Amino acid sequence: MLDPVSSIASISLYIFDLPPLVRLDNKSFIQSKTMTQNSQIIPFQLSVILLEAYEDQTPPPGASSNHPVGHAVVRFRIENLTQNNIIANLIKIELRQASNQEVLISQTLNPLEVGGLQILEQGFHLTNPNYLGLGEVKAVLFYEFNSTQYTMESDTIKVRVNL
């Protein structure tokens, strides 16, 4: 199945062939719990629907870039549960090594306006010089609602090596 993943930083479109084993569970996405803080319900649900991490050992034909290069694709879904527009204040997304929580790469995000009862999917393509030998990684998304900061973590996955 081909999934387009648009990168905010470079405003370009990436297409990946995503094998079934990169899904985080047997469904197409993980339903996150609606969090409460001070008896106030957050009016949206946020879930990571895809995490894929791989390392390319050799450059593509004709490319002169340095290799190995690590790639991570993180895609999340935000669902507005109200009829009113909301602003989802996304702060940053990080790719972390699962064993010691070391931050491998981090990208600052912009707030998103989500229309009433709208579902929005956003994707990010993160590159790093080297993921080799890291074992498993996970994505961590930081966001804020009503001056309270929250984090959401994906399941951990093993880094795949492409020779």
C-alpha cells in the first residue's frame, strides 16, 4: 500500500511502500485515550498511526551523499470531537532510542487548526546520520492544551537496515 507522507519542513511529498509489520497494532491506528486535567476534557484525540525507522547503507545510483543515513517516518492522526474549530498546539516530535531514552532527532512543530468534527493526519520524515546498532526506537510527540503540556509515545519498533 502506498501512503503519501508530506514533510512540513521541506514541503515535499514522499511515497513509501509500507510493509504490514510497521503497523503499530492489527488496526490501522492506535486509539489514544482522551486525557482529563482538572475535570476538563480535551476536545480531541491524538494517536500515532505509523512509525517506521530504517537505515540506508548505500546511496542511490548517482547520489554522492554520505551514507549510512537513518530515516524515520512518523504519522499521527488528530480528531476534533467537537463542532467548533480547535487549535492543537503541537510543540515537537522526537525520535528516541527505546533502551535509554536518548533523543536521536527532534523537530519543532507548528500549531494546527482543526475544523469541527474533522480528522487530520500529519506526517513527518526525519533523517539522521546513523541509526545503525540502535535496536529499537520510538516516537514521542509533545503538545499543549489549556496551558498544560502532554506527551504521547508510540510503541517501540526495530530499526530496519536496507543494504
